[in-house]
Amino acid sequence: MASPASATSTSWRVALAAIVLAAAMIGAIALLRPGWIGLGPGEPSRSDRPVAAQAGTPVETVRAATERVADQVEALGTLAANEQVPIAAEVAGRIVAFHFREGQEVEAGARLVDLDPTIAQAELQQAEANLSLAQDVYDRSQTLVQRGAGTQVALEQATAQLAVARANAAAARTKLGQLTLSAPFSGVVGLRSTSVGTIIPAGQAITTLTGLDPIKVDFSIPELFLSSVSTGQSVDVRVDAVPDRRFTGKVYAIDPVVDPSGRTLRLRATIDNADRTLRPGLFARVALTTAVRDDAIVVPEAALVASGTGQESAIYIISEGRAAMKVVATGRRFDGKVEITEGLRAGEQVVVAGHVRLRDGARVTVTEAPSRLQPPAPASATSAAAQPIPAPARAVP
């Protein structure tokens, strides 16, 4: 039979176990029903905290801006001299003097080369002597006819001989003048291939004269751009020889014939070249501007997402603290930006980061995008619209 002390100890153990079990049950209920637990004066209950916790999906945004956007066709071209001519004599002769330095810039009419004039001067003297004699014969024949002592036939023969003598004298003067070679226009003299004392045949080039200002650029574009091009349109030109500079010019001529072999249209533009930086023969990358929009709406390319159907481009805009998906039409792309032609207004707040967890209508927490994502102040922007010749094609917007 158990003692009273043992019975009392057992009762306390049972009571303690009951208290622990009751505390555990109360704790479990408190976890399931957070609002049953008081949180102190002025502190919101846990049942109220989900509203504060729903701060929204964090996103970065920018404002849609307006910029000047140009449609351009890109092509490869070659620089050509405005004027270029070989300096060659029209008659054979021996070189007796050069009046230029190779690479020298000369004005129109400047004396360049002298050929030996000895023979030509003698021929001119003979022709002038024959002319003087023919003039005397003609004068005597005319006087005799006037006195009635001469015949009309003799006068006619003298007239013909005088005309021949005058022609021979003129030819001799011209031949003598051809022995002095002058610059037909202002330009730069090239390298010469002969020396003083060389006997050159008629037509052999001694050097070249090249006009460098302005300079021309020839390039070709696909025939599908025929209706988009016209004279006066501007071109941006870059050359590998001067990679840090961009040159501008204007189209002044369009070939009336489309090349049937490549289905391309040839154009020619002029570029100011006062400092003589550009040289004929240089390889050129040409961007022809076909249209300009001064107030195009532009956003960073990072703003584009797929629409709900996956077939169109869309963006998220922020309205009253929530995200709204809008289907948009895009235009030119350039420098990490894209033109929006439909579906967006300038100044609207556009999401550029945080799309992964974003849904249409979701509440958002807005953070301004870093400056590298912000569209710059309005400025001229260009877009590639075609690949370089020989097989150019408009780039996908």
C-alpha cells in the first residue's frame, strides 16, 4: 500500500503535465490565430500586417522621352576626286623644265611643265613668213584688179593662199603653246614619272592633277529604296583611315539606270574637304538619311517584353502604383534604345527592370532607373536600315 507522500508526488506530476499540455495547446492556437495575441498599445495586430507587407514588386522606371530619329540606309562606298586629270602633252617633245613640286597644291592656270620649243618656234617663224608673203601677193592682186590691170582669177588665188597661210600660222602658234602644260583647274599635283630631258610621246602622262575640295563619294543601295531617295538628302560618312571623325555631305546625283546584276541604284554625294583629310580611293561607310522624325518617342530597349500572346512587343507602364501592360509598335533601334511608334505617350513612366516577377495589374514599388538607362536629352539619332553593299538590306527594327 502506497504511502501518503508517494501519492502526493504522483498527483503533482499529473497536474504539471496537464499544465504543460494546456500551455502547448494555447500556443498552437495563438500561432493559427495571430489576432488572439495582444501586441501592446498602439501596435497593429499581426492580422493587420499583411497590408503593410504588400509593399509591391520593386521595379525600376524611366520616363518615355522624345528624340530626333532618322531613318537611314547603310552602304559601302568609295571616295572619288571631284576632278582628276593626267597631265600629258598633246604633241611629242623633250621635257626641259618642271614648275611644280610633287604633292604641291596649285591654282587653275598655273604653269607645270615645259617641253623643248625649238622646233615649234622655227615652224612658227616659217608660217609667219609665208603669211607675210601671202598678204603681200593678195594686196598687189587687189590693187591691180582695182586699176583694171589684173584678173579676177589671180585675185581669187591670192585670197586662197592668204587663207592657207593664216591657218598654218595659227596651227604653228597652237603647237608652240602645247609645249607648255598648265593646270586646267585648282588641285594637288601628284607624283611625276619622268625627268628633265625625257622625250615623251603625245598623250603620255607626266603626272596627275587632283581636285580634293569638295570630294565625292560613290555608293549603291538596293533598288527597293528607289522611291525613298532624292537629291539633296544628307549622308553621314565614316572612313577607317580617320575613325574618330564623321563627315557629312549631300546627294547631288542619282544614276538613272539600276544595275541589273546586283539590282542596286548608284548614288553620288559631295563632302566638304577643306582640310584635305579625305583622299580619293578611301573605303567609306555611308549612311543615307531618307526620313527624319523630330518628336519620336524613345525608351530603352530593356523596357520591351513579350505580350500576353507572345506575338507582339509590349511594355509595362506605371499608373496609380500598379503595373499595366500595353502592346506597342516599335520602329528604329539605336544605341540601346527603341522608337515606339504606337501605344505610348511621351512622359509616361515605363518599367525597365523587374519584369520577371511583374504581372499586369500588380502593385509595384518604384525606383528610378540608374542614369545609364535614362534616355539622353533630345538629340539626333540614327538607325541602321540596310546592310552594306554588295548585298545591303534593311535591318530588323
